Amino acid sequence: QLQASGGGSVQTGGSLRLSCAASGRTLSRYAEAWFRQTPGKEREFVGNIRRSGSGGSTSYADSVKGRFTISRDNAKNTVYLQMNSLKFEDTAVYYCGVASRHLAGPMVRVSDYDYWGQGTLVTVSS
């Protein structure tokens, strides 16, 4: 089970940190990702972190590159999304996903991920 939290309301330029904690049976976690969705639109890739030794390689959508950072705390089975310099267009429901297997390619599709959290709402206002 994945539990996303940390959403809320923030002003333009502000920051939020989202968390995605895994509980229950141990998941095989090759990669974790954050996606976001607004009403009437498809879920959109935000960024991911792939298991790579003790750390992890990350990749981001161009729209958030340089502002958002994904990190992982393996001891807590938690993945974070630090969001800085938030913009109005970052307003969305944010979802965390876990991929249990390695896939070729950048892993930016919803279908690349096997497990999902329930979503947490981020609202950015001026």
C-alpha cells in the first residue's frame, strides 16, 4: 500500500514536500515516480527515481526541471517530492507510483508503474 501526503495550498513561489510511504507487504521497487493530474486531463509524468546502488538516478519533466527534486529514504520506505518555486500551473492532484520491474526506456508512462498511491492535492495560488 502506498500513502501519499503533504499536499496543501501554497502561494506562487512557495514550496511543498510530498511524501509517499509504502506499508504492508514488501514491494519490489525498481523505480518510483510522481505524476500529476488536473480535471479533464491525463495523468502527466513529473519525475522518477530509479534504483541504482545506494542512491538512485532521477529524471524530470521539462516543466519541473530545476524546481522539483525526488529523493528516497530506503530505511523509511518513503519517496519524497520537494517542490520549490511553485507556479499556478503546478496545481494538480499528485500521485506516486512504484514500478516493480525494470523496463527499458525512460519510464515516463502511467503503464510503467504497478502500484499507486491515492493522490494528494496541491493548490498554488497567487
